Amino acid sequence: MIKDILSGYKSSMPDGVHTELRAQMNRNRAVVLMSGNIIRNEREDISGVSARSYKNGVYGFASMAEISDDAVKKVLKASLENAEFLDKHISKNREIFPALPDGRFMRDISMPDPEQKIYVEILRMMDDYIEKNCPGLVSRMLMATSNGVEKLLVCSDGHDIHDDITRSHIKFKLTAMGNSGNPVDLAGSFGGYGSMLEIANNMEGLYRQVDGVYERLMDKRSGIHPEAGIKTVVMGSTMAGILAHEAVGHTVEADLVMGGSVARPMLNKQVASELVSLTDFANTAYGQQTPQPIYVDDEGTPAKDAEIIKNGILVGYMNSRESAQRFGVEPCGNARAWLFSDEPLIRMRNTLILPGKDKLEDIISSVDDGYYLLDYNNGQADTTGEFMFGICSGYEIKNGKLGRPILDTTITGMAFDMLKTVDMVSDTINWTSSGTCGKKQPMAVGMGGPALRCKVMIGGR
């Protein structure tokens, strides 16, 4: 637990300068088993302090890899000197940010940090289960990971925080030989917010996840290549989540908007079907905690939900305090930093396409000739909204019924054009949270959505 040596420096922060002082520790844990053999076993703690000063429209930043009074004094002094130096050469002459109400947020920071042997034991039990219950595999890779971030933040205005967010996952990939003689594989993950002990207490849930992936892998052995072209597809919730994050979310981060993203001229215009709404949730959605709950961001801004698309209309962007001031809107707490040595950037938190009114079975039965796309194994998108996702799991839909499994393929398109073709949206959602976003620095995020019926370009053989 980080000792609070920062609060005493708040009274000495200079007037007319927005100052953020942060102490942070990142805890990274990982164990990997490949076909029963440990090939990776790591524990890493990264900690330090940083300060950022905003004066006349420019930021000065400084950090040190230790948490001590001496380090705090040095980074505060250096960040202000850096801001003053840049101000002399850039002279933006912008006003300080509109003041935020003072406050303090402190969450229970007693998140347990299990010994490394717990990670090994979980993977050993899981590996034994796979050996006994999943015949026909040629290889299996299992990974147990945990990423904890404890932050202590003191700001010249806004909310101070002391928070600890830990998320833990079991990730796995199973490989079998396909009927064509080529290997086929599928991956899965299990876990979320909390420590590895919570997974240890829910091994039955983990085994059910393994069973589901194994069943689809066995189907995939007899998979066929889809027919290439623009097709009617049902995107499962995992696909809706990656679409919300990669193909839409990044285009509406205000720093990328100001850099010329496709969303820049689209504010208050139709960008999707009226059935599509999208929100970046702060910490709670539909009465449940989100996968990555953020209550105060790394600029001291209390976190609120950021509404992005409402009934097909682009209604807002994700902002920092600086970009919110430029656009004349209220910031919602989207400025986040990964390490103590990183400056906060505009980042997503829990980006979700909202549920609709249709039942999944009705959506599938409405498709005469198309595909049900369940999961992806890679993907990319850019600020034009153009995307390409690798599809690793799916099925044909023929005359309203699921048919043969499909082999790995790709889908491509322009996000906002594709979203305009959405004509059915399921009434249930699912979240995913096992990955990290790679915008300049890693960042833990949540994403999700319902099933969507739409049209998209799908690849063939």
C-alpha cells in the first residue's frame, strides 16, 4: 500500500497553475504453461512519482522511479520549470481550466496479492482438466495474468484519489488438427475485476468456459471457407465490443478528433442506424459494475458516462480537461495514464453498444443466407474508421438456422457506413476485458455490446 506523502504538498502548489501530483505502483504477475510445461513465471512491480503542471496552455511533466519526499519535491519543481520553459517558447496564452469541485475518492485498497504458487496451481488444475476432458488436442497453452494499479493522486483543483484496480484473467488457446490436415485453434479467457483468488474460488466457471471453447474447436475441424463478398451477418457481442472500441471509439477520442479523425465533421450528424447507441461508461452500467471501474481520472476529474452515439446521431467525444475546454463541454474523466512515468492521455474506459429489443434467436432466424460471427483473433482500425478484423469462430446461417462452422477469415469496412446497415439489435449484452488498448501506452479497458445484424464485407478462401 502506498503511504500518503503527497497531500501535504497541496497547499504549496502555485496559483494560476493546474498541478497534478501522482504516486503509483503497477503490479504485473504472469505464469504460462505450454502443454503442461512452465515456460514463463514472472512478478514485476513498477513504482514512482510524477508531477504535471499546466500553465498558459502548455504542460510540463517530470517523474522519478521512487516514492519519497525528495522525489516529490524534485518532480514538482521540474514539472513547473518545464511548463515555464515551454511557455516562453510556445506562448499559447490560454486560460487555466474551469475549476472542478474539490473532493476525495478512496476505494478499499486492500486487494489481495496472492503468492505466485496460486497462479501455478490454478494452471495445473486447469491443465489436468483439459487433458482428461478434451481429447484430440495437439497442443494447449494456458496463461494466468494479473495486473494491479494502485494510484495516489493529489490535484490543485478537482478530486484527490487513492484507488487500487486489479484485474485477473486465465487465457488459453487450444489447437487440434482439422479434417483437411491443417491445424485449427481457438482461444478463450476467463476472469475480470478482482484478484486471482476469485478465479481460484470459481474453477467450475473456468471449466465451463474451457468446455465451450473446446466444443467450438471440435466443430471448427470440419469448417469451410465462407463465400467472399458483402454479406448479411450477425455479429456476436464480442464482435460488437471490438467494433465499439477499435473502429468507433478511437475516432471519437478528442485528441484524435483534433488531429483530423473521420468523426471531426460528424458531430450532431447521423453516423449509424437509429437502432445504434454507444456510451463510454465510467464505472456502472445497467446496475452492475463495469469491467474497468473508473471513479476519478488522472487529472482529478470525477468520472461520468460519456454519451457518444444516441439513436444513430454522434452527440459527443471523449475528452481531457484541455480538450473539453476547447470544445466547450464538461469533461467526463477520460484522461488516464498507465505507469507513473506516463502522462495522462484521452482513453476509453468501458465502451459499449447499448442493447436493443430483439431476441438473438429471432435475429438468427431472420437471416436466409449469411454468417454468425462469434470471435476475433486480431484486428486493426484507423482514424478514418476503416477496420479489418480477423474472425476465428463463426457459423453459416442458412434459412434462419445455424449451419456449418467457418474457418478463419476477415471482415473489412468503414465503421460508420457499416453501422448504418444495422437493422436488428439484441436485448442482451456481454463484456470483455482481458486485453489492453495500445494507444501510445497500454491501458486496461472494457468493451462490449449486444448482437447486431448488419452487412459487412467478408473474405473467402
